[in-house]
Amino acid sequence: MYVSTFYSYKGGVGRTFAIMNVAVELAKNGRSVLLVDFDLEAPGIDTFAGFENKIDAGGMVQFVSDYIERKVPPDVSGYIYEASIWPDEQLAAKGKIWVMPAGRRNAGYDQLLSKIHWQQLYEEREGFFLFEDLKRQWESEVSPDYVLIDSRTGHTDVGGICTRQLADLVVILFTPNEQNLKGLPPIVKTIRRESDTNLDRRIELCFVASNVPSLDDEEGILRKLMARFQRALSDDNSRSRILTVTRYDSLQLLNQDVFTLLRPKSRLAKQYRDIFQYIVEQNLDDRLGVLDYLKNRVRPEELHKFEDGFVNRRIEGILRRYQSDSEVLMWVARYFKMRSKPSEAISLLEKALLTKNSDSSQIGVAVRLELAETYITSQQLEEASAQLKQIIDRNILDTIQIHRLVRLWRLADLAPSPELVTCINRTDLDADAIELVIHDMSESPEWQQVTAELLLRSGLHAIETNEDLLHSLLLSLIGAGRFELLLEVSTKLIALDPQKVSNLFNVAMATWAANREPNCLAFEQFLKAVDRLDESEDANYFQCVSLAYGVLRNKQTALKYLQKAYELNAEVPISKFSCWRYYDASQAEFDSDLNEIRLFIETGNPLPLFLRDQHIETMESGEPFRE
């Protein structure tokens, strides 16, 4: 049970409206919620549709009055009722919401309230223990995941009960103006002092600038005010994060419509969801909230904004609570890896593999992939290889995991194997997924073979209308030295786009490979298409044009384009696709290919590298790639 108090120093900030929207968002996400109306002078929770006190239950005023009269804490069940906001068909998927209202608002309410003297309650009637017992009863009778308390404004005894005794977190709403800038900091310091003196319990703070004008801030008025609030509300260890709820003009506010329920796509609903997200991320008992925190907040772009001295303490608390949860350990390991602490990350990931829920296929795969990547960043390639091989031996992966597996396999300097292809083929991949997996996989004849096998897994007919996949297949077949399908694939590719320059060049090269001699007409058609285009600033483009002119024995023009390819290769020192070998080449390898093309232009020899390589139809084991 996690208790969050919604407090404001001044009224008019939409505190009750915020608490209702957050409560509904919690319940929408499967959490059970108890709403407590402690704004006893101006209660409002039971005025919202679906939250009415239809059973005439008592509330906080009656609960405290009955305690004063009987001298023992009453049974809280008579002061709570369940809200009814979900249609019957939604009940199973939603969390329940209970309400402890301010009180039964009849003629005697004000009289009962006036007789409660809060200071006397604490000093003479053990009020502290009354509210400790109340918390215990909330947990035993209702067992909510979250308690949300709507507190009074200003400096009050009730405010102290709500913000310092009952709360695990205080959501402080304020309008950014001078009144709040002067009034809030002392209250914030008092709450923080409570945390400092009570080592067993820390009260977290969530600051929300509310009812903020959504106007142009040409003179920087709002920006300067928010900077002042940032300084005033921060402590010595961290900058405080400030959420924002902007002013929203809608007649539905007069109806007290809950926007997270009735208008979930509105800007206002999104801003209330930010408060919801902040609350669940602070609750270490909320596993989903902890995972959200690790995924959403523990990132470089987030860490430098807020919580400077806060993250390490949160991470320590998470590790104490979830030391046997492999998924949580994996995300904490990512934090350490991001912080350039690979040894700590590896230790956590190895521990994650020993936990019970690591037996889950998907969690186990995710942990091993993360561990393999961390080993690679630490240059421990043998250990990385061992993890990757364990994955392909026994697991079914999803598309994203397949893509990551292939990327890490290459980074670990592993040659593709029949087992890897079998693992890939166990996954049902659509066209988009295949494109994702084969992206940048053209670094060797062996990897081009893997690409060809993947594209042909369901037969050529399955991709014959997809130009991008046909183009990738043509390149991979040439690079892998598999020439038997080249003419058929070329015909289908040209039929889809007969004027596309890249298609014309690759079909000309495929015809050369299939027939073992160049087709001059095909290269002429390519160069005619080139004449219609603006020149590219790409080394591969000039390499292709140079080779085409070389085939046609136009030595002078071929060397001109070749020189440009040399220059661009020198300017961009990265691997790039080479049409001389039909797979990626390093800068030095690309330069070597250009040297051979120069010889070809001048003498007619040597032939392109892919025409000299032996066909790659089987792996080292002698077994075909296909199952």
C-alpha cells in the first residue's frame, strides 16, 4: 500500500480534479485505489459522477468523532464505500476504487467537524496512534495498491497529518506565482526534515506546476518563475523535477468530467498521466512501476535533467527489493552499462540467469542478449559467443530479438552457421521484419548467403512483388556466388521498375554473373539512366558508373569517375558496399577494389571479385543452410 497526498499551499490549482484523474488512471492500469477526502472544510470527491456516497457511509469526520466518543478506533469498513465507474464488461480488467469521504454530509456535519480539535487529539487522545491504526485498517480491510489523500490547503494540523504522518509521497500542486514561491519552501523543508529524522521512512516529493497559462512567453516571465521555483524547491542533493498541468478551457470541467476516463487522448489527460507515471515509478512495491522507472528515467537524456543525487539511492532500493527478479536485474544492468560500469552489469546479468523467472523463454533470451552485448563492449568475445550460441540452441525469438541476435553475432566476429539460420527460420517473419533483420547484413559472402536463404525461405513467389526485397535478394545472390536464380530475379525486378538506376545496374551485373560475360546493352541502358540524374556524392555510385564505362571500353570517362570514387572513399573512412565484390568493404578494401577496377579499365582484367570467388552453397560442415 503506497500513500500519496495531494497538497497545495493555495487553493484554485485543481488539486481535487488532479487526484480524481490520477485515481482513475491507476485503476485503468489494474491498480486498486482508496481515495481519502481529508479536505474537510471543502470536500469534493463524492461530488464526481460514479463516486457518490449512495450508501450514506460515514467518513473521516464521523470516524474521528466516533473515536473521540468511544476512545477506541472504530471499524473503518463503516466509513468506506466502493465507487462504481466501470461498465460491467470492463470490471475484470480494471482496478477497484474505494472512497473514504470527508463525512456524511447532513445537518450535523459542520457541528461534528467544529468539535474536532486536532492539536488536542494528538496531545491528549493519542491521535498519532489513531491514524497509524487507520492506515493498518486500510490495508487489512481494503488492501489497496494506492491510497490517494486530498489534503487541505495552507499551514494546518490536518495538512501535517496528511503530508508528514500518512504519506509516502506528497504531490505538491502550485500556480507559479509569488505567493506560492514564498509559502511553499518552508512546507517542503518541513516534509524533508521529517524524512531526515525518520530513517525508516522517506517521504518523496512530486512538484506540479498547475493551471499554468499556455500562452507565448515572449518576455520569459514563466521561464524565469519556473527557474526560481526549481531553485527554491530543490535540496542540496538533487534538482527537483517539476511536472506541468497547463490551463485548459473546456466546459466539461464544469461537469467535473474525469478526462483520463472520458477524454483520454486530450492534452489534459496526458498531463495527469505524467503524475500517475511519477507516482508508480516511486513505489518500490509496484513492479511495473519500477520497470517503467528503469526504462523511462534511467537514460542519459533524462538523468541530466533531474534527480542528480537521487538515482543511486533508487537503484540500491530496487536491488534490495528485486534481487531475484531477472527482468528487473537486466534493466538495472543496463543502467550500469550506461554508466560505463560493465563489470557491475555483467555481475547482475549473470545473477539474473540464476533466478527462477529466467526460465521464461523470452526473459532468458533478453538477459543473454544483454549479457552478450555487455561482453562485447568489454572485448570478451569468447564469453559473448557462448551466450549467443546458447540462445540459438533452444529458443524461439521474436523479430526484434532476431535482429539483435544477428547484429551481436556479427559484432562477436562469429561466422554464420546452419544453427543460426535454423534459429532465424523458427520465427515467422513478414516482409517488414525480414527487411529489419537483413539490414546492413552484407559484410561477407557468408552473410550474403544468409540473406539469400532468409529471403527465399518461402519461395521466390512470396517476395516477387516487393521491389525492396527483390533488390536485396539480387545483391545477396551475386555476393554469395549463387547465380542460378539471377536471370529470373532480374526479370521480375526490372518488371517492377524498368527505369530505376540501381535496378538497371544490378541487373546488368547479374546478367554478367549468370552468363559469365557482360551484356553491353544492359550497361548502356544503365548509363542512359545515369545521364538523367544529378550526380550523387557517394563513392559506390561513382564506382558503379566507372565500372560500367570500363565494360564499354570508354577508358577516359571511366577513369574520371574512378578518380571521384577514390576521393569520396578517402573523405568518408567507413565501410561501404562495393560492386566489385557485392558485399561491404572497409575503406582499405574499397581502395583495393578501385585499384583492380583501374586495371580492368586499362587491360580488361581482372574480373570482378564475385566472379572469381567459389560459389557458397554449403557451410563448412557440408550441410546446406536450409533445414
